[in-house]
Amino acid sequence: MIFATLCASMSGVQAGLPNLNGRPVFAKGDIVANVGLGVGTLSGSSTFGQQIGMEWCVVDGWLDKRASLGIGFSIDNSAFGKYTEFKYGTFNYQYPIYGPSINSNREIWEIKNYGTRNGIGSTWCDVTQDNLAFLVTGSFHFQFIDRLDTYGSLGLGFGLNFRSFRYYGENGFESESNLTSNFRRWSYNDLDHVVWSDGSQDAKTGACFAMSALIGARYYFTEHFAANVEVGMIGGCLTSRGMGSTILGFGVSYKF
């Protein structure tokens, strides 16, 4: 439906456009690589993004030789920012207690016993998250004037979330490392074994669905080099906290 709408719109305005001189800026066989930076956010406290990508022109010659289709890929990183959660949960686990032993005239430490920890606790948690999206893209290009390549692009793929956690205000959770006078040594941390009440886990890496939907323009200052700007959902990762995405991007491109 988007493609049909674009074709109908472009065919309606192409009669009033100036003639193009020479070869279209995005013609069959062209390969364009681009790198860019982005700002903005759809959710999360802040977003700063980086992007690399490449696309190939597979069809051209449509709409008075002004329109073409491209396929490609992009890799997008966006700093989702930091959010705060109040959490509570339970823990029930055993931890090893070590002691020295003599083995072949050499002192070693081995497990002598186990201690048990169980209880319930609560804490505040600051979560800092970065998203990385891997996308396959398809794009529709239309050239209004010489040197200017305008396009709309859609992408689908998967993303990875990288999270770090900082706990504070703990109530009921304890940690300890100790070496006693009778040479017994142990360490434990209740937060390493907690089961949160909402069923969530403090996984440092997670997977998610990723997509992009944007419009852009690329202006060629030379035959090969161009500057581009894009607006939309660029490299969006759908996470449990919402969609983390760059919405305004700037970059440079090189056409092979």
C-alpha cells in the first residue's frame, strides 16, 4: 500500500519537474554505503545513535526514469538511556564455605561445608540500556532534481539489549566476604540469587524485535560523495520499556 501510494503521488507531480541531466543518481547496479549519527528518542530518557549501512539498486527506470528500488542492510546502535525501578523479591540458596587442606605437601582450599541464605528484600535499581539493531531494508527512491536522491525505507530484523544495573536503598538483601580465625572462608551476595516478584530477570543481554521506517534525502556533491539526512524511526528496538530509536539522523554516503 505504501509503495502504491508513493508511485501514484510521484506520477502526479513528475510532469512539473525539471528535466534530469545524465544518469540518475541511484540507478541499477549502484552500491551506496553510508555512516551516520542520530539524536532523539521515542521512549527512554535519552538517545544517541550511530548507524552503518549499505544498499544496492535492483530496479530502475520507473516514472520517467526517476524512480528505483533498493535492498540492503543496516546496523544501528542507540543509547536508550537510564530508567529507575523499585523491585522486591525472594532468595533461597546455599553458598560454599572453604577451608585449607594439605594435599601432597601443598596447602589447598576446598569446600568444607555449605551455608544457607533465604529471605525477602526490596531495592531501587537504576538500569542503563543500549540497543543494537540488525536490519534488512527495502527502499523506494525518487529523484526530483539533479544530484538529489530522496527515498523512503522500511527495515525488519532483530535487536540486542545491553543493560547494566546499579542497586541502592536495599532492604533485606545482604552480602558478605569473610575469613574467620579458624581459617574458614566464604562470600555471598543475596542479589545474585534473587527471584523478582514480577518474574523479570536481571539479564545483561537480551534479544528483541527491531524495525525502521524513515524518509530521507541524499545530496551528491561529487559523483561519489553525498551528505544525507533522515527522519523517522531509525533502527528501533522494541523492548519491555518501549521503543528505543533514533528519530533524526545525519550522515555521509559513498557510491561505488
